Amino acid sequence: MSLDRISAEEALGQLRSFSAIIDARSEGEYAEDHLPGAVNWPSLHDDERKIVGTQYKQISAFEAKKLGAALVAQNIATHIQREVLDKPREWQPLVYCWRGGKRSGSLALILDQIGFKVTLIDGGYKAFRAALVADLPTLASRFQYRVICGTTGSGKTRLLQALRAEGAQVLDLEELANHRSSVLGMIPGLPQPTQKAFDTLIWAALRGFDPARPVYIESESKKVGNVTVPEGLIRVMRASPCLQLDLPESERVALLMEDYDFFVKDIAFFCERLGALTEARGKETVQDWQTRAQAGDVASVVQELLVKHYDPVYLQSIRRNFVEYGKAKVIAPRDRSVAAMTALAKRLLE
């Protein structure tokens, strides 16, 4: 046998050295989080795990193990037929399951018997997750950040996208979180990742950066929708130099109307989300916004949302939390357009 085992800490640094990373857990476990770049070859599917678990509790461990073995053998045969027949002898997979036990071991044993060089993670996903959480603060502290600050609608995301297109290192937390970081920030049709998956996405992005070059990032709060920015990252962000992005109010309203066009197209959804601001802004104000939106006057509602809600909250938060904000360099694109943001990005990177 040529089965190798590595620790979770070793796996953190060696992921790119394998031909494939195979997650032998069920679809549900994989969806919650998985190693960066991993593909899912379930040794037991979600429904099968439930059946085997029920037998284990209600009949006996022996009967459950027999059924489990039959199901695992069938599933592994399917994976090999589908994925392995075209693989060369040099193909070297990394395999893991929840704790590095039976599910990944069964798959690894068959692959090893075929003649592939197979590696298992000691402790499986559980150990990898613990190692990643421990590594995140150290990894985050290796970089010099440039924090893009600016009130809602000033174009922070557009500038980050322009910076990335010009070759800058960008950590876009809202993109990773599938959320625009406010009560109205949910994106229809795009569920947020789990907290574990969000942490993994951030870790993987940071792993791809060069510590000798700055990382551009937005001045996020601790929470982006339902997920939380890791403490080690939020701490170094809040101590980093800031850039203050300024855009006239009329341009900000127009930008939000473009970027949140799904609200303009679905007024009922917009009004429903506005309801979440009742506690903060009062029932009368929110009902007025809803009435005007239903009458087609979305732009004036957006303008008042900026002036009465988002701007005061944002400025209070950023002055309190970002220690370098008072010394922020002011940067101003000529307008909200992608072309203007591209020109600004080029100036920043000169």
C-alpha cells in the first residue's frame, strides 16, 4: 500500500500539490463547507446516512455496518466508473471525510489498490477546519491593507472591481458573502455561504496574495448579512490606512438605482425589505417610504434612505472603529461610471 497521511496543518500548505482534493462526505456536509477546490464524491449520500444511522440506533451496529458497507461499495464503484477510468498513473488525490475515518479510508483503499498514490488528512475536515481557524489571524496579519471607505452608494464595490481588473490585490468580502452588507443588502437568488464556508473563502483568497503588495478591501462592519468577518481580519482592517471615496449625492442615488435594480423591478420586495427598518426609523417614516415607492417614486426614497439612515449610521460607525479614518486621503472619480472608476483605479496604482 502507498497510502500517505498528513496532518491538517501540513494540508493547509500543500493543497496545490495534489491532482485532486476529494471530499468523501455527503452532499449536505460538503455544501456546509469543504476544502478549497475539493470535489464531492460521497461515500454515503445524505439519505443513505440517515438510513444507516436509523439502523444503528434501532436495530444494531452490526446490521448498520453491513448496510453501510454495501452502500459505500456501490457509491465508490460509481465514482470510479465516472471519474477515474481516464486518470493516468501519476494522478495523486488528497482524500478526506469528517474525521479521516471509514468513509475516506474506504475510498482511499480502493484508489490505492488500483495503483494511485493517495494521501489522507489525519482528523479529516474537522481537523482541517480547526487548523484553518487557527491560521486565519496569522495569515490576515501578513498583509498591508488599503481600506476603501465611503458612504452607501459612493461606488466602493465598483472601485474594488476596477482595481482588480487593473491587477491589484482585492479582497471583496461582500462578493464572498453574497451580500451587500446592509438591511437591504440581500441579493435575490444568491444564498449566503455558511460561516464556515465564508471563513474558508477568505482564507483561500488571502493564501493567493503576495504579502509584498497591498490588499484593497472595503470598510466593512463585523457582519456582512448573516456571516461574520473573522476577528483577526477585522482587527487588522480597522488599524489600516483608509481612502475616502467621495461621490455627489445625485450620483450615489443613480448608482444605487442601477446596482439595486431588482428592487426597482420588484417594488413589493423593496417594500417588504423596508419594513425591516421600522424599529430604527419608525413606523410612520417607513410607511411613507413604502407608499412613495409603490407610487413609483423610488429615487426620492433612496435619497432619504441615504440622508436619514445610511449616512449617519455609517459615519458614526467608521469614525468609531477605523482608527486611521481621520487621516484618510480623499479620492473622487469624475462620476459613477465604470470608466471613471477604472481611471481612478489606474491613478491609485501609479
